[in-house]
Amino acid sequence: MEQLQLLQQRLQRIEQEHELCDAKQSELTMASDQAEKLVQKLQQQLDDTTLQVTVSLENALKATHYDKMSSANSVANLEAHVKVLTTELNQLKPKHAAVCQQLADESSNGKHWTKQRQALETELATLQSKVLWLVADRDRVVRTLQTNLDSATLECQAVARQLHQQSLANESQRSIDVQAQHASVHSEERVMLRRDNDALQVRVRRLELLRNELDVALRDAQAQGTSWKHQVDHLQDQMTETLHDLAKANAQLNQVKMEVVHLQQDKTQLETQVADSRREIEKLAHMAPHEATAKLQESKWQKRVTEAVLSKQLVETQLSAAVAAKAGLEQRLAQAETKLRSADDRAIEINTKVSSLESELANVQSELASTKQSKLYFEAEYEAAMLAWTDQSKAFQTAQHDLDAADGAQRESARQIHDLQAALTASQTKCMYICVRNKVTR
């Protein structure tokens, strides 16, 4: 019961930790929602900025005074930049697909470990209930055997006392003549009774030896049960650590999923910016040379060009941030894979320990079977001792009856001898009187 209470307390602590994890997960979810809102807000701001830049570029392109040569150089530079962005996007797409595949694999692995943890907890509870039942059954069997042995010992001692008292009574009540006539018969009966008593004492000593052996076996079983319980506690601690590592891995996977979502958003923004840049290039390519030359000297165009350059730098900065985020994401995925491999190794160790515990349980069951066989042998010996005691009691009652009959015959013979002696004395006296009388008469 104490172990069951301890297990219940541990289960409560695990449930509390699970609630804390749920609370942290809800906090992370709220933080993720806030981050999504912030991303949406930034996306809106970026869209507004892009729209402003687009409008500014359209107005600037309408009023530009570049000549055809400068327009061609700008077009070439923008095309090169677009090619670079397109190349980087093409490089990111297979990596993004690989990351999504890794996320799916990690999710399936997490579900597999959750099912395996539940199976291990169920098997552990079953083993604990079996061990508790086996220990209770062995204690009950040992108590029954001890009670039977004590009762048999008391009965043997009572029979020995009765035999001793009867022998003393027989020795004090017999006379010399009856002892001479019946000494051989009673001595043989005493020898037989003593032999039977010795045999009963030998059986009692044998039963005591069996009891000692059963006590030693019980202590060994209790020691094995204690060591098994310690191993179960250690296994539960390892299971808790494994669950904690799995929870951390799941949290990291959720974080990686959020980062992948952000990376997808950044990729979408970059694709949008690339499309806008292509449209600007097309507009610059289709612009008339004289319009570019007419509006080259306007300060508004220079300001708008500066804004376009700043927007380009912002796009490059965002691209660098996306690359850095991708590198961090790959590093975190590597860490998550390492932790999952370590969790797999721990699960293998736990399975090995469960197998060893099952073998120990089989050993305990075999010892219990041997103890039951010893119990059956003890019961057979006890029944044989009881039958011998019953036969001994019957023989003792028969001997007592014969002894009473012999005592009665002895008393009757003594009375007859006394009567004969009295008659003989009277006859002798009468004869002497007659002889004396005859002498006097002569």
C-alpha cells in the first residue's frame, strides 16, 4: 500500500508537471499568436512601404531624365540582382522542403515515443501488481506453515509428557510379582512407545529444519523484492527524465515549426519584392530616353532613387536575416535530432532493464513454485505425523487398558494370596492345636 501511495504521489506530480507544461504551451501559443500578429503588422507595413516605393518609382519613372545608357546600366544591375535573388530562392526551396520533411518525421517519432511510454507505464503497473500479489501470497503461506508447525510441536510435547507421566505411574503402581510376570511385555511396549516418540521427535526436528529453510527462502525473496522495487524506482526516474527530454524535444519542434512559418513568410515577401523589381525593370526598359533626360535634374527623382536604394538595402538585410534564420534552424534541427537519438538510446536501455526485470520475475515465480512444493511436502509430513500420533494414541490407550486390566488382576491375585495365607495360617494353627491336644490326651 505504501508503494502504491508513492506511485500515486508520483503520478500526481507527473500530472502537475503536465499541467505546468500545458500552461507553458498555452503561453507559447499566446506568444506565437502575438508574434503572428506582429508579423502581420510588419507585413502590412512592408506592403504599405512597398506600395509607396512602387508609387514613388512609377512617378519617378514617369518623370525620369535618364538617358538610354544609364537606363541600360540600371536595367542590367537590377537584372543581376534579380538573378541573384532568384538563385537564392531556388536554393532555399529544396532546403525548405527538407525541413518540412524533417518536421513531419520528428512529429511521427514524437507520437511513437508517446505510445511507447504509455505501453511501458502499463507494463510497469502490471509487474508491480504481480510482485505485490506474489509477496502477499508467500507471506500467507509462511504464516500458515508456521501455525501448523507450532500446533504439531505442542501436540508432540503433550504426548511426550503423557508418556512420561504414564511410565512414572506404571512404575510406582506395579508390585514385585506382577513386574516379574509382565516386565518383558511392558518393557517392549515402553520400547515401542519410546521408538515412536523418538520418531515423532525426529519428524518434529525435520519440520523445524524445513521451517528454517522456508524462513531463509522468505528472507531471500523479500530481499529480492526490495532490490526489484529499487530497480523499479530507478526505472521510473529514468522514465521521468526521458519524458522530460521528449517534452523539451516537442517544444523545440514547435519552435522550429514557428520559425519555418516565419521563413515561409519571408520567402513570400522576397518573391513579392522580386516581382516588384522585375516590374520596375520592365518599366525602365520601356521608358522613352527623352523623358528620362528631361527629368534627370529634378530633386524629387533623386530623393525617390535614394528611397529605392534604401528599399533595396532593406530587402538585402531581410535576405541576410532569412539566411541566418535558416542556419539557426538547421542547427536547432541538429540539436533536436541529437536529443531524439539520446532518447532512443535511453528507451533501449529501459527495454533492456524491463527484460531483466521480467527474468527476475520469472525467477521469483520459480522460487514460489519451489516454495509451494515445499509446502506440499510439509503438509504431507504433517499429515503423516498426525496419523502416527493418532496410531500412537490408540496404542497408548490399548496399553493403558491392558495395564489397568493387569493391575486389576494383580490386586485380585494379591487378595487371593492373602486369603490363602490366612487360611494356611489358620490351618497350621488348628493342626498345631490338634497335635498338642493329642499329646496331652496320651
